[in-house]
Amino acid sequence: MSYAKRMGRLGTETAFEVLARARALEAKGRKVVHLEIGEPDFDTPANIRKAATEALEEGFTHYGPSAGLPEFRKVIADTWSRDRGIPCDADNVIVTPGAKPIMFYVMLALLEEGDEVLYPNPGFPIYESVGNFLGARTVPYVLREEKGFDLDLKELESKVTPRTKLLIFNSPHNPTGAVLSPETIQGMAALARKHSFYILADEIYARMLYEGRHLSIASLPGMAERTIVLDGFSKTYAMTGWRLGFGIMNKDLAVHVARLQTNSNSCTATFTQKAGIAALTGTQSTVEAMNAEFRIRRDTIVKGLNQIPGIQALMPHGAFYVFPNITGTGMTSKQLADALLEEAGVACLAGTAFGAHGEGYLRLSYANSLENLQLALQQIGEFLSVRTRA
């Protein structure tokens, strides 16, 4: 059987592979602490579940418009205009089954073969994967620990060429938990205006900030037309399995993205969109409670990691990930991640799952109970202690 050559350029997301390995160990009776998957461990809030149930009973089980239910798109536009200062209305919003399709559709709509895409390394692996799949030239910009995993604007500009079509960034950031400074956001906007390229702003963790307010680049002067904001409900409202995301973009691009959805998914499930309306218009106390718990877990895991010889961890400022430096253990990222799973019963990800510049790091998700986080810290410490003595 012969397959299209482009399939060889398509990557994957290692978190799901490690999860499968961990589940296989559990099937054999092993106890595994799951710190590999980027998924809140809380239940979807009750008001959202109730809205979905009512929508099903009311008959929201049929096709909807490819771009999304008009009333849902309006609620999104009103919310993001009010809370993030993004000038938009319902026609700027496209609703998709999860946020990843926005990434895929936007790149399909914008990129010709040979166009250049700037993306973060370490960073979410699907950025590079989709760019490569489409035949674009993917150009990494490096996020370094010594800068708190913020980016270097001079280094970024040095990578811009006449073929640069798109810059992707993510803040709060997966895998490091870093939050880009307002000066960096403003500097990227200036570069986009100067060199006339688009920006894909992955804001999926924007509600998961531990201090300060989120600055959306689309709210800055002249940026709404050249920015695509990617967001969704999976992280903020613990709705990963609901597959509900959206993009905010200029209206011409929105027409193209809606057509891509017509040709692939047709539409997003209507009852989940009704649940999304409830999420945005209902109480936000559950979001605040989840974030308060994540803050406690963050403080616990960072303190615990920094007490383990060979490991150093910066304090994340957003999301629910910590990205510790493990070079002091004398092991590579993959060696340590594999050993922790197989020997210590702790599932986490090698930093290299997020690009070559993730070498020397692990990503641990603290979307797990305090009890399990403390157990994981104990088992990591014991494993490294035994290895050191050996």
C-alpha cells in the first residue's frame, strides 16, 4: 500500500503515547501517578452538564451552521470583546470541535508550500507538525530558562524573512508554564506590523494565570486584522472530552475557515455549544476554585522538585505544568522519563516531546490531587537517590 508522502511529515503528541503506556502498566497491576496528560482532573461544572442535558432533551441533536450557532458566536464575541478588549463580533468567530482544528484550518488557509512559520521550541508539538505537513518551512525560536522561558525579540526578528507568513505563540505556555511579558507581546505586535505577517495566538490557558491580567495581542492597535486567537473550553472549564473550541479572526479569513470545516467536520455538535453558552454566561466560581487549587498544587510540586538533588524548577506563572531542569541527574530527558514510568511509577513527558530545545527538562502536569503529587515527588526522589547510590 502506498501513502501520500506528506504523511511522513506529520508528527504526533507524545502525551497520548505515554498515557497508553501507563495504562498498559496499570492493566498489569502497577500503580502509576499520572503527570503526563494536560487535562484538568476536576469534573465539568454542574451548570454546564445540566445545560447540555437540557439541550439534548430540547432536540439539539442535529446539524448546525458550519461556523457555529449564531447565538453562541455572539456570546463568545461579546465576552472576548469585554474581557480581553478584542474588537470583534459574531462574524469574527468560528466554533470548532476542540481548539486544534483552528490551528489546522488557519494554517491550511494561509500557508503556501515554502512559506515560513515561526513557532516556539520548546512548544506544543502540533504547531511544527502541521506546518511540516503542509510543506511550509518551520522555523523555531528558542525559549530559554535563563530568560524565564520568555522569548528574545532580537533573536526572533533575526529569523524573519520575506517568506515569513505566520508567527505562533502560546501564553501561558505549554510546556513551561511561562507567561510572556507585556513588553514581549507588544514587541511581537510591532514586528508583525513592520514585516506584515499573521500571528496565531494560542490563548487556551489565558484564564489560568496566577498573577496579573492576560494581555491579548489582538487587543493592541492594528492587530485584530492580522491575529487569529485560538481558545476553547477544555482547560478552563474541565471540558477536554466535550471537544469545544473556537477562533477569533478577521472576517475574510473566517469565511475560509468555515468552508474548511464544511469540507471536514461539517459542524460542531450543537448541544455542546449550548453547554458552552452556559459556561460563559453562568457562574465563574468553579473556574476560580480550580485555579486556587492549581496554585496550591503548583507551589507544592515546585517546592518538592527543588528539594530533590539534580533537579531545579522555575515557578510557573500560568497553566498547570512545571518544566524542571534535570541535567543534574546525569540522564537525558527521555532516559529519565522512561525510567520514572517503568521503575518509579510516575508518568511524565521528556522535554524533547516539545522539541529539541526541551532536552534537559521534563514536563510534569500538576492536574492531579495533592496526595498523588506528594506520592510522585516521593517516588521520584527515592528513584534518584537509589540511582545515585548505585
